[in-house]
Amino acid sequence: MLPLNVKISDVFNEPACEKNRAKDAKARQKGCSKPLTPGAAAGGCAFDGAKIVLQPITDVAHLIHAPLACEGNSWDNRGAASSGPMRWRTSFTTDLTELDIVMGQGERKLFKAIREIKEKYAPPAIFVYSTCVTALIGDDIEAVCKRAAEKFGLPVVPVNTPGFVGSKNLGNKLAGEVLLDHVIGTVEPGDAGPYDINILGEFNLSGEFWRVKPLLDRLGIRVRACIPGDARYLDIASAHRAQAAMMVCSTALINLARKMEERWNIPFFEGSFYGITDTSEALRHIAKLLVQKGADPRLIERTETMIAGEEAIAWKRLEAYRSRLEGKRVLLNTGGVKSWSVVHALLEIGVDVVGTSVKKSTVEDKERLKQILKDENHMFETMAARDLYDMLSEHKADIMLSGGRTQFIALKARTPWLDINQERQHPYAGYDGMVELVRQIDLAIHNPIWRQVREPAPWDSQQQPAVQAAFEVSQ
């Protein structure tokens, strides 16, 4: 296995990233993300990023080799959903103490923890995560995992991504390298077929991929592996026998998609399941790639027939909202694939996008957005909380779509807000998901509470003159 510093350099030198190719050699070595301010609690670390990618593998036991605080609360991590095993929702930790660290008991305690998990829970695999503390004291998790795998007869996968090595996004990519090094290609499926695909960078938040999978099932297309949403270990281990792949979030796993294409000739494209048009285009592209790899050419015709029927149903359902939402102004404060895919979906129903964040978006994401918006002034890399508040309080937007960290800015400005990030409670992917997104926007904007909170308080409009008069009499 390559040393961690070599692995990081390789990830920084990602040839499939257009932005990375434009840099000189010195700039590539600095990586893709600006370093966080020491002590800052925003943005996450490499350990966090790796766990985000790997924990939704639902039947695996995830063991954190660290003091207890490094694990925190794993339950309902990021809202990813499982249709079966629930093992992933309860992570394990070695719970290192100061005495364990001083006395050098970390590796021994790790080995015992692996044995206990194997005997008590019998998972198909155990993922062992290194953290800042155990990396700094020099615990060799690769050696322990190798010995445990030999001793207990199951895959024990080292995830060497201590938080101090970089950002959350780097941790995403290093997790992809872990899957390439230890998991993908280790199991040969007995049922490989010409209609098998992989979906990469899809996390099944709020179960939204379940709104897309039935469409693929109707076409006879089998998802060999969805990485990582609602995944199973054996599915990922045999993912190298898929015929094509769709990349949903390139900022997270572009290195995984590229290397699987190089090693196993699995062509991929980047697409989105947000919005009617993008969902249809994604289905068309999947069918096209499968036909190119040998599937029945009639698959394209069947795909078009299904798309026509699904689009007609979706547009008919959306028509009820058009008069209520047409011309409404939306401020989108997110990033990555959502910076363009959600914008495209909103424009389809006549909503105006007054601004969208492109933080964490790739060059390709930004180019798509430029073509969609036709105005680069509506794109912003970052916007300070004060600027967001000013924009909303001056009623330049009717609603803000963002993650939970900025919801209180909208609420303070007495502006409707809808969660579009991982903590959301509603699935927005596919044709049904688009209808649900529009329904939630309509509910938020037309909620009567906003009219009430914008009215002057009773003590400002009525009681204040009376109080003032009473004060003057008393004088």
C-alpha cells in the first residue's frame, strides 16, 4: 500500500479534474481546498469526509480508533437511508484513554475491539478509521487490520484518513481510494449482465434514490452498486463488473470513477436526478452507454417511451403550482452539483434564481451554471452572513434554499427557508422528487406565519403611544 503522503499527492493530481489540469505542478501540490483556520469548527476534516462516504455502506461495522469524542453521534448520519441492514447507524470506537495512549496500548485495544465485533455481530467486513490522535502516536492500523483479517477470516479495511491531513473533500477522495485498494474487485459476481451500472457519489439522502431506482428497474437496468447510498459490502466488492457508471457528485468521487474506467473499462458520465429535464437526460445517457457496451439497442426506444410518460405526469402535477410560484425569487446557498442541478430544476417551473453559491463546485459545475443562468453576477463563491442577511431583509428573495448552518440567517430576516442539504427530511430526486421540491417551496412561501411575523409587534404599534402618554402624565 502506498504511504499516506503519496496517496494524498496522487489525489491532488487528479487528471479528470479540469481545474486541476490548468494548474502548474507547484499549485497542484497545495491541493484543492484552502486550509481551514486552526480551531475553526466549519468545513469538516479528512476523517469526517471519509466517514461520510463510507458509513452509508449499511452492513459494515465501522470502528473508530480514537478517543470517544472523535466518533460523536453516528445515528442518522447525514440522513442517508437504508432499505435493510441498520448496522451502519451504530458506529464502534476503541475509546482510547490517556493511559492507553501513554502506555502504548492502542494497537492491542484495536485488535481486541475487532475480535469483539466479529464475534458479537459477524458483519461481512469491518472498516477501521484512523484519527488525529492515533496517527500522531504512530499506531499502525494497516498492520493490525492485516493481522486481524488473517486471524478472523473476514475483510478488515484500514481507512487511514486522520483529520489533520486535510479537508472533508480530501477525505471523500481518500475514501474512494480505500475502496479501490481494498474492496472493489475482491469478489466476482455470478450474475453479471449487460444492464449492470454503478451510481457513484449518490448518498440516498432521505431515501431519495428510491424514487429513481424504480425507473431503472422498469427498464431492466440493475444497479450493481450505489456508492455509497444504501450500499452493501458485497455489491461494492463486485462493482468492477458493471458496464457503465453515472457520477452524481464529482467533487467527492471523481477519482473513483476515473480509476474504475481505467482499470475495468467502465465508462462514466456526470449527471443529476434533480429536475425533470436532468432526470430524463441522465436516463438517456445511461441507456446510451449500455447500448454502446453491448446491450439491446431497443433499450433506447424503451427509455424514450418511459420518459415521455413520466414527464407528462410530472408536468401535469406541477401545473397546479405554476401560478402560485411563477416569478418568485429564490436564493440558493449551497454548492457542488446542487449549484446547477437544482437551479435548472427551479427554472423549469418559472422560478427566478437571484443568486446561487458555487462553493465546492467544480469548473464543469460552474460552466453548466453559466449556460443555465446566462448571468454570472448571480453566482457567488462565498457570501458573508451579514450580506446574506441584508439581501433577505431587503426582500430581494422570497425564499432561501440552503443547509442547516445558514437557516437562522433567513429566520432572523423573517424570510421563508427550506433545507436542501443533507439534513433535509424530504427526497427531491427524480420526477416525483421534483414535484415534492416544488410542493415544499410552495408550502414554505405561502405559510401564513411569515405574514404574521412581518407585522409590527402589538407593543410597537398600539401599546407604545399609550405607554408614552402614561409616562407624560406621571411627570
